Amino acid sequence: MENKIAIEFLDHVAIRVKDMETSIAWYEKVLGLQKHQLPKWGAHPIFMLSGKSGIALFPAHLHDDTLNPESKNVKIDHFAFNVTNENFEKAKKRYTDLNLVYTIQDHYYFQSIYTKDPDGHTVELTTLVVDENDVYTN
């Protein structure tokens, strides 16, 4: 298959949480993850990382219906695989070839392509577009 995508690593899992500060403290204390907050993104997400992998914390929208698949209440929001820039371009072509509905977002540090799996889970492929030291170091 000529446009096969090669995954580099699991970049992050996005989690909606009730209390950002409580969750940050828990992941630091229990798992030893380091807090990273990227200036261009503002208050959230807060990345809790070990190396280049980890979680992205977002505030939950507690008024949202928990059973609605579009809800932003407490839940895992999406997961992201890191890919090279070359594989990001392959993904755009592959998703088009497969007639998948997808969106692309510019996150300043990253470009991301989003689609849904058969159960409606959001799957993100993300590629770094700045020097990795601008993202993964404190």
C-alpha cells in the first residue's frame, strides 16, 4: 500500500477533568508526569508528560449530558498518534482515498488531522511544525 502511514509514538490522550489543579497535582505526584503549558494555547490544555508522551488535560463541561457522544463532560476526549510531516501528508491522501470525513487544525506548534473511528471516538494524527525543544522542554 503506497500511502501507508507510519506512527512514531502515542502522543497524548486528552482527558476532560472536573478540577484541573487537582488532576495536575495527582498526575505529578502519582505518576511523576511533568506539567507543560504551551504559551500560544493559553490556559488549556495542560500537558502532563513523560518525555514526549502523556496526557492533555481539559476542563470538563459539567453541565453537558454525559451520555451524549458530543459531550465535553468528564471523559476521554480523544487520543493522538505522533507522525512525521511526511506521514501527515500521507494521512491526508489516505483519508481522502478512503472517503473519510476529517478536519485539519493548526495548533501553532503542531498540525493535526482528526477523524472518527466506527464508534465515534476522535482519532488525531499530529505532527510537529516547530523545533521540538520549543515544546518538550521546560
